[in-house]
Amino acid sequence: MKVGSILPNSQYQLLHQTLIQDITKITTSIKEPKPTINTSDLFDPFITAFLAIGSYNTYKWHSSFTQEIWKNLEVIAQSDLCTNFLERIEKQLDQHETNEPLHFLKSELLISSKTQPRSKLKQYSESLIEKYPSNLEFQHNYAHLLIDMNKSPSSKDNLVALNIYRKYIQSFASYTPHIVLVNTYNIDVKFYQKLRDKKEYIHAQKWLDSMAQFKPYNDDALLRNNTITLSEMLKERMHLEGTMKEQLKNYQEELDKIRAAQSGQNIQQLSIFTAIITFVITAAMSNLSTNGGFGSLAVFGVILIMFVVTASLISTPPKDFFADIRGKLLTLFSLICLFLVGAVYVAKKEAITFNCIFNCNSFAYFPVESVDNNLPSLHSNQ
């Protein structure tokens, strides 16, 4: 049989089984602590046999077959024998014209091993896509790289990767590996979440509608139900935010009314408070100008403090008057005020009594000349 020739379907199924068995034997040997055979001796026979799958088509490269190859190549990529395997692939790449299968092995190993820069692997994948545009496996690997290189879940490159994944899934329909289907669905959900978080609800709903219409998602009960749940949650969020906005608008209108009323009330209170303070200050100055003394000034000072505390209590009434520090202060200063008023009153009374006694004594010693002026002259007739 010529390497790379097209085989009947039954023969390809047998070839797939044989290749899976051969690569499984390699990975089993790698996993053994003390392998009974030289594992690297199994590489060349497997590489040569793998060339028989030929150029790409969805049957010869069926996802059920390639998925098993992925899994085993990942094991080889993480082992010390990966470099040896890659060198043997490179050697055979120069010996065969039909080397599309070999590039598949090489790209899978390089991506899984992560020993080379992702940018270099991206260029390699782009060259394979250009050379083999119909090969979905190369496109699939390219999508892996885009996702791996772009941490932002909704970048433009990830959108390209999403479209590749969807195309891959549609090509194999129900034969698509479930992990590929779920991973693609999760990428879709991340794009929806970005639209939702930006409050672009109309576009978010359209995105969910496109997910609901994607047949592979819809055929999976779990994914279908999850999409329905996301859609219902989005509608609920839109309704809730609409209600909250309406309530906020109403609250704002009520607040504006309260502020307007409170502003007028504040102006009235300020006018009254200003008049009272002016009166207190005027009375205090008048008292000082008439030698009222420190006692009267102290009384007016205490009254002013009481006024300020009372104004605070009126503006923000306490739940418990005596538990509030302002209530205690008002009570204390009220007592002090009473004491000072009494003290001032007593002091003024004593001052009046003293002045009266002093004035009475002064009249007892009035000058004689004043009396003579009011009496007839004794010498007027003389």
C-alpha cells in the first residue's frame, strides 16, 4: 500500500484503532517507572504508520480519532522523550511529500509542551492554515493559541477563536468531543457577560439568542437549560434596574421638594436666631456700658450657649432627651443660668442699698452757703 493513499472506510476505521493502540503503548511505557522496552524505538514505526491517514478530510481525520491522539501526545509532550520524538518527526518531514499528518503530530507536541514562545507557535500555525486551509485540526490548534495568548475573555482574537471552535463543532456535529463543546460554550458566555456588564442589554440578549439558535448547544440539555437561565436572569436584571431607576427618580423628586421646603424653613429659623442673637449681644453691651459687671456678662454668655444647644435640639430632636449629651448640657447650663441670675440680682440689690445710704449721708452735710441763699438777709433792713 502506498503511504498516504485513500483507503476504504472500513480500512480507515481499522487504521484508527491500530494507531490509537500504538500511541497508547508509547504513553503507557513512558508512565512506567522502569519500562521493559526502549520507548524511543516505538516512535519511528508509529510515525510511519501515521502517514497512512493521508490528507485531511473529516472522515479520515475524524474527531473521535484525533481526540485520542491529542490525549496521548500531551503525555509525550510532558515527558523527557518529547525532544527525541520531535527530532524523528523532523527527519521524516524531509522524506515524504504527504507530510500533513506529520505537521499535525508536530504542532500538537509543540503546543502541549509549551517549550517554545507562543508567538513563534502562532506563526507556525498560521503557515499551516495557509498551506492546508481545509484542515480543521490546524485551525483548532490556532484557536487554542489565541485563547492562551489573550487573557482578556472577550478580545478580538478570542472572537476569532470562538468562530473557529464553532466551525469545528458544526463539522463534526454530535461526534464533537464534549470538552470542546463545553469550552466553546464557556467562551460564548464570557462574551455575553462582557456585554451585560457594560449594560449593553440589547446586544447581550441578541448574543444569548444566537447561542440558543446554535444547534450543538441546543442539542445538549445542560447547555440549553443554562442558556435559558441566563436569558431569564438578564430579563430580570433589566426589569429590576428599570424599576430602581424609576424609584430613584421618584426619590429624587421627593428629595428636591423636601430640600426646597427645608430651605425656606431654614431661612425663617436663621432670621429668628439672628434676631435673638442680636438682642442678646445688644443687651450684653448695654449692660456693660452701664457698669453691669462680669456677672451680667456671664449670664448672657450662658444664655447664648443655651440658645445654641436648644437650636441643635430643635433641628435634630433626640430619641431620649436626657441620654443625649445636648440634653444634659442644656440642663446643666439652665441651672448655671438660674444661679448666675440670682447672684446678679443679689449683687445689684446690695449695690442699690449701698448707694442709697451713701446718698442720704451726703445730704446731711450739704454746704451752709446753699442754706443762706434761700433765707432772707439779716442785714437787708440795715
